Amino acid sequence: MDPLSKITDDVLESYRRVGGINNIDGTNLPSKRAIATICEDLLQLLFPGFHDQEPIHSNHLRRVTTYRLQSIADRLKEELGKSLRLAEPDCPSATAEHILCKFLHQLPAVREMLRTDVEAAFNGDPSAASYDEIIVAYPFLETVAIQRLAHILYQENLPLVPRIMTEWAHARTGTDIHPGAKIGSHFFIDHGTGVVIGETSEIGNRVKMYQGVSLIARSLAGGQALKGKKRHPTVEDNVTIYAGTTIMGGDTVIGAGSTIGANVFLTHSIPPRSLVFYEENRLQILDKDQHRGIANGAIDWEI
């Protein structure tokens, strides 16, 4: 027997024997490749002229934008329809069109939010030479842009597509933000590598994070019984979280104006304007307003 024929038989037998990871004769799933291309085109739409090989002249902007919108709409509607039919096989195409229209109508508002993210990055990073550099070279912005778009679809209870979008960005940038996370304005992740933000996280305005920060659930031992429950932390306005810090639990609230030092492991709430750090292997939680210049200047963070 031809070796390849034998291997084919063995693989087919595996398909028969090992269920749960096949989609044969099933519903047509959203295409990861199609959604990846749509994400790339959405970035062109959000940041015209920054994700293109050729410059766009203002005289051609309406024509280019109309073409891009129509192209994205046609392809995304198809993927939305596939997604909706997973839960409701007879779901009418009008439902996908309705969600698509709501999504596209929010593009200007997403651009407004992203403008604040660029501003926060420029003001918060002395190495940033310009807004242009942030838009074309900072991976966090690409991740946050796709997450803000995916969050709109997530709010429509749409299966698969929002998660495929954010995982596409995750693969490109190393920053993992679930589409369910709620993120305010002026959000900046410096470096971005290794950041994890869970589904039920809530992040206020003017929050800054560094690499390796994790906003995660305290325990997932409950499995699917935890679905829909608040599992991830809340970070209020004007908080800075330094590299390598892990914050756990749906009941954990980081009070507004706080600063969390590097490599902190936090499983409980802290009041507003707290300064949290380790000193001699002990967790210290201080009131910023009463402890400026602590440790003879040994701590020189943004506070």
C-alpha cells in the first residue's frame, strides 16, 4: 500500500474515533483567515495613510474610504452570518446586517477613543518621538484598536468573531486583551509584551500599564459555572501598574489614583491613592498623600 494512503486511512479513522474537535458536515464556522484580513483592513480604515504602502491624497479620501467600507461590510457580514447561525441555524441575514450597521456606525467613536490612547502614549513615554511613531510602531495601539472594535461585537453576544479578532492581535503583539474587557479613554500599555486582561476586567480612564501585567481570575476551578460572573479586577481612573504585577479576582478594586509597583501579587482591593510595593519581601500599602518621597528617594515612580 502507498504510505500516504495508509496515513490517510489512519487520519480518517482518527476523525471517526476522536470526536469533539471535528467540524465535518457541521455549520460553516467563521473563517480565521477572512477575519485576519478584515482586521488589517479595519486598521487601514481607522488610521488612514498609516497602514498603506502609498500615501492617500485628500482628494481621493472619499473614494478610498467608500471602497474600504463596502469591502469590509461585504466580507464581515458573511462572517457575522456564520457566527449567528452557530446559535440559531435559521437566523435571518437581516440580523447580521443589523449588527454590521451598528458596528460600522461606531467607527468614528472608536477613532475618538484611539486618539486619546495615542495622546496618552505620547505624554507617558519620553522615548516617543511623535504621534506617527506611536501609530505605526507601538504594538499596544494595534491591540487596543482591535479590542475596541471586537468589544462592540462582543456586546451583541456574537459568538467566535470577537475572540478571533483579539486573538489575531494577540498573536501579532504578545498582548492578550479579551473582547469583553471594558476599557476607558487614554489607555496606554508601555511595551505591551505579556500583558493579559481578562474578560470581565473593567479599566477606567487614564490607566497606564507596563509589560507583564495580568488582570486575571482568582480561580477557574468552577469552570463553566463561573460563566457570566465578574471574575476579573476593576481598575479605576488614573492608575499606574508597573511591570510583572498580577492582580486577581472579580471583587478586587484598585482605587483611583493608585500606583502599583513592579512584581506585586495582589488579591484584594486597595483604597484610592494607594502606593503598593514590596519592601523586604513584605507587601506595603501606603497612602500616597502621606508618604511622598518615602525611603529617602529609593522609590522614584510616577505617583
